[in-house]
Amino acid sequence: MVKKKGEIKIQIKDLNLYYSNFHALKNINMDIRANRITALIGPSGCGKSTLLRTLNRINDTIDGVRITGEILINGKNIYGEDMQVDRVRKEVGMVFQRPNPFPLSIYNNIAFGLEINRMVKSSKETAKIVQESLEDVLLWDDLKNNLKMSALNLSLEQQQRLCVARVIAIKPQIILLDEPCSALDPKSTTNLEELMQELKQKYTLVIVTHNMQQAARLSDDTAYMFMGNLIEFNETSIIFTNPSKKETDDYVSGRFG
Amino acid sequence: MNSKITDYIIEKIIFLCGIIAIVFVVLIFGFLLKEGFAFFKEYGVFNFIFGKYWYPSSNPASYGVFSLIIGSLLVTLGAAIIAVPFGIMTALFIAELAPKGIRDILKSIVELMAAIPSVVLGFVGMVTLVPLVRSILDIPTGLTAFSGSIVLGFMAMPTIVSISEDAIRSVPWQYKEGAFALGATKWQTIRRVVLKAAMPGIIAAVMLGIGRVIGETMAVLMVTGNAAAIPTSIFDPVRTLTATIAAEMGETVRGGLHYRALFGIGLVLFTITFLINFIADLFLNKKK
């Protein structure tokens, strides 16, 4: 559908997902390009979060989920038999709807991912990456003297930034964001959106949002989904001004949904 | 109007029930203090707590409870060493790993364990465990602190398992999801996130389990041999504070020094269990 610039990072091929008997994703085919922000939009229950959660196989943790089809990241099928799921998740980080820092110190929230993925050999190295990650999400100056404080004492915006820091510390290639601003106030939302614009220089971002304005101002590409189907996928400017399908037009112009 | 009167009466009845419970506790505590302190005044606290010999029927009598305190602590420590790791791992298995069918069966079994009367456990321990300990370890008697620890460990298990399991299960799914999303395996997630988050609840579970053990009387009376001497190892017979009160209260003269000495023991026990419950409470509240 899309034939534009940017190398293809994620290829979704004939993807179907069932929750027990419910057919939640129907024959999804989609190419997501590197170093861009791709937004998934659509009404509640359309499957946009489910689709996002197939990209790092976090749906595997839910009972009764069955998946057919392929998702290729850098040309390799992450549902292939020789794929280790924890390796996939290291390369595809995720930020959730509600900030979910661990009930540990700020420092250990970031050190956790480094240690379990055996990315650091010394505590000096850990400290360096913790600092860099916090600098990247603009938390370092505020928190550098309180790294031992519990992460649960932070404001929601800070918690969500910490969750982003925790992901970029382990240097993934892709970052998935599942309505990352839904728990935040408008000012925090703007701040986080600026952060995402920064992040796309280094990473491929896929974001689920129920907020059409956010998709319009933030993303480069937009996919509109409805009832488990991918209705239309194109550059955001096209989706919002000149969509080729009537359903898409109805949704983005607010006549439906 | 009618319903107002009903309301009034029910409110008063509930109030009365609540007050009566408090009054009883205060009275029991007061009685314990009165008899205990009367004894302390006559015999001396230091002689009581650190006295090595418990000879209530010699002349002159000697009421040193040091060996009993050591006996109680030794049996409790042994029970904790057995029950804590085993209990926490069982809780982890039930909460995180077991398939649903097995989980339900295990939970009912653990609850059933809590319902076994302690005298039954003591009896079973006496006829099965005690001879086994004697023959396997080749020691003169199987009535030892070790046997007591095993039986009490068994009694502490249900408390430790069910409260720890609650704590582990109430760890929010979002924490686990966050860990999985960073590439953590199931075991890494359990060890570094789930157990950490559940730790206050687990510590409270352990404290309550130990509280139950230290106050336990019948089972321990039946399997530890009841020798009021300071043990040299866990394979010696010991006598606990609780067993002493239970075994001797019937033979004392009401109001006599021996009688009061037993209340002194009661006060020591009360202090220990109060401290343990207090610590457990601290952790339970920290959790919230």
C-alpha cells in the first residue's frame, strides 16, 4: 500500500489472532518503516492494541491466544521456531498505557533490564548507562541526587519517562507505545510527544492512540483499524486529508467512532 | 419509628459485643501482669530470666527459665528453617507456576493442613516421627528439639503459604508485563520483581507463622522430651515455655510461688508473641 522512503523494519504478513474463539485480528498485512512514527488508530475494540502487542509477543503471556501468519523484523520471523521470545523483547521495547515502573529505586528500574540481558560487566558501566538513559528522557537533572528513591514516588509523567528510559537503556531497535499519554495531563502529553519526536532519530516507533489529534500531529504514518481489519494504512497527511476509503474518512472526520 | 428503634437496639448490641471483647483482653492482660509482677517482686526478674535451673519442687525451689526460653527459641528457629523456604516456594508454585487444576487442589490441601488440631499432629509425630528420628540418627531418644521443629514447621506452613500466596498474587500484573517486555524470563521476573514487590507480605506471613509456632503447646509437649536443661544441640530433648505452663499448672497451689512463676512465664511468652505480631503488622501496613 505504501511505497515511500525509509527501509522496511517490520513486515506483517497474513497475521490472524484469536482469543479462544474470538477472531481479533483478521489477515493483517502491513509494512512499517524505520525511523518513523507509525500510529495505529480506530475505535475501542478494533484490535489496535492487540496488533501492537503481537510485535513484541507480549500477547504470548495471555492464556488462549493463538496466532497465525508471520511478523518479520529485519527479515526474520519473530514467531519462527528458532526465535527466543526474550531476545525478541529485548529488541522490541514497550511502554504501557499506565506508567508501570517496578517498585524499586529509580536506579534499579533501569539497571534491571541491563542486568537481565547481561549488557553490563561492571557497576561503573551500569551507572554510565543509567545516566545516559535518564539524560535522553530529560530526567537526569531533576533526579540525579535521588537515584535511590523509589520510582513509585515520582509524578506520573516522570514515571512514564522512566519507563521510556528503562526501554532505551537496553538499546532496542523498535519501541512500542500503547496509549502512553492516556494517564497524563495535557502539558505532560506535549512533553512526551516532543520526546517521541527525538526518539525517532534512533528508533522505530509504533504508537497506539485513541486520540486522533495526537496521531495527526505526531505520526508519520497512520493505520486505521476497525473490527480487527486493517482498513487503510498510508502517510498520516494522506489519511487525514485525502483517505481512499470512505470508512477512514468517516472516522477521521469525526462522523463515526 | 419502628425501624429507628430496631436500628438503635442493634447498634447498641454491636457496640456491647465490641466493648466486651476489649474488656476481656484488658482483664486477661491485667491478670497476667498482676500475678507475673507479684512473682517478679518476690523472686527477681534477673534470677527468673537468666536462672539456669527450673526446679519448682526442690527445696529451696528454683525458678530459672533460661533453659525454657532457649528451648522455645531453638524449636522455633528449627521450625522456621524448615517452614520458611519450603512455605515460600510452595506459595510461589501455587501463585505463579501451577496449572489451574493443580493450584486449586494444592490450595485446598494447604487449608486442610491448617485445620488439623495440633494434638493430632503431635500424636502422629510422637508415634511416627519420633521413632524414625531415633533410629535414623542413632540417638538415645527421638524426643528432641529436632522432632519438635519438624512438627511445628508443619504447623507453620499453612499460615506462611496462604499469606505469602496472597501477597505474591496481589503483585500487579503490570509489573510482570513490564519485566517481560524488557526481555526478562519468567524466573528473572519472579525473582527480581515479583518477590521484591511481595516481600512485605511474605515477611508478615513468616512472622505470623513463627508467632503461631512459638505459642504452640500440645504438639510440642508431645514430641520434645520436656527436659528442662539447656540443650547442647538440636538433637537434645528440650522443654518450651508453653509446655511448662501446660504440664505444671495442674499441680500448683493457687496463689503460691510456683503458680505465679507460671504466670511469669506467660508474661515472657506474651512479650515475645507481641513483638512478633508487632513486627508482622509493621510489614503488613508497609505493604499498603
